[in-house]
Amino acid sequence: MKIKIFKKSGHHFFKRGPASKDILENEINSWLEANKGIEIKDIKQSCCGGSLEPSITVISIWYEPAK
């Protein structure tokens, strides 16, 4: 089994900027498109920060490589 980790740092809670969720979503969709034969086993997501520190989102995808 392998793992692919996607990480995106955002802005402070009180500052608004480009929609980092859209950037992360596009990155994941591009990776999935390039790896069509994989079998996804599990996906985990976590976030932290956002008030006094920049927000960070991490998405981990556990998968079996294409056969």
C-alpha cells in the first residue's frame, strides 16, 4: 500500500485570499486523473490553525498502485 499526501497552507482567519480549497481540489483531481488505475483504500483529512496562525489542510490518500 502507498500513500499520497496533499498539503495546502491558507491564510489567517481574519484575512481572505484566493480560495485555497479550489487549488487543493484541483491538485487532487489532477493526481487522480493521472492515476486512474489505482484502488483507493482510505482518505483522511485534517485541518489546523486559522485564527492567529495560517490554516493548514492535509489530505492523505492510501491506495494500491495500478496492476
